[in-house]
Amino acid sequence: MRRLLALSCAALMALPAGAQSVAERLNDYPTAARADYVFACMQTNGQSRDVLEKCACSIDVVASILPYEDYVEAETVLSMRQVGGERMAIFRSAASAEALVAELRRSQAEAEILCF
């Protein structure tokens, strides 16, 4: 057991500065962001224990596909699209904004297939 712990510590110390382990990369979404997603998912799909588990699974799948920074950017684009006015047209027509939203939608579709 001590040997395993020592090997694990050595492996972590061998990571270059700024590098993330696989666990850190897959869990880079803050708890509040995950909770917001689950609350919104449950609002849409129902308020049962079964739906809670499916929504929790869904955010885990999204997080495994889409880095948190991209998730925040896509959610921002979607929020800005709801605001009217000429200044917000960039969020409705820019190719980069469309690509961010498409990637979020793709990850959500995959999550729906796997979790629901």
C-alpha cells in the first residue's frame, strides 16, 4: 500500500507545471456550474430522483467532452442571443460563436443518448 502511494505521489510530481491529470481535466467544472446544469435539466425533465441521476450523468458527459472554458463561452453566447438589439447580432451570426454553440449542442446530444 505504501509503495502504491509513493508511486502515485511520484507520478504526480513528474507532471510538468500547469499540466492536469486526467481526473483534474475531467473534473474541471466547478460544483456550482454542475449544480446549475442539473437544476435546469431537472426543471425541464421533471423533479424525480430518476431525473436527478440522469441529469447528473448528463453534465458528467458534457464535462468529459467540452472543457469548462468552452462551456462558459457557449453558455454566454446562448445568453447573449436572447438579448435583443443590433449590438447582439454578432452573437447570432459569427461563425466562431456558432461553432461554440454547436459543440455544446453536440455534447448535450451525446449526453442525452448515454444518460436518458
